[in-house]
Amino acid sequence: MAINKKQLVDLIASKQDQLSHKDIELSVKAIFESMTDSLKNGKRIEIRGFGSFALRFRKSRTGR
């Protein structure tokens, strides 16, 4: 199942009524920015119980 950022914010907001929608949106944005910055700096990201993210560089191939 694919989910975009807005859907993620809406899903969290539906389960967390004590937090405002704007606060959840800012939190998700901050997390994604932090993850992006880590990947840009060559670091690996691991979220226990979810998955890990890392950049892989492959040599170019000739297309058909």
C-alpha cells in the first residue's frame, strides 16, 4: 500500500486527537527533512520494526 505525506498526516491525526493537525504536519515534515539530510550526508537510516534506508551507487549501464 502506497501512502503519501498528506495521507500519513491525516492517518496520525485521526488516531491522535490531543495533537493539532498542524503540529502533526510539522512533525512529519521535520522527520522527513532529517531523513533526507542524513541520506545526503551518506548516512544509513534504520527504523526498528519498519526498515532501513541507504543510498546505493551503481555504475551506469547501456540501455537498449
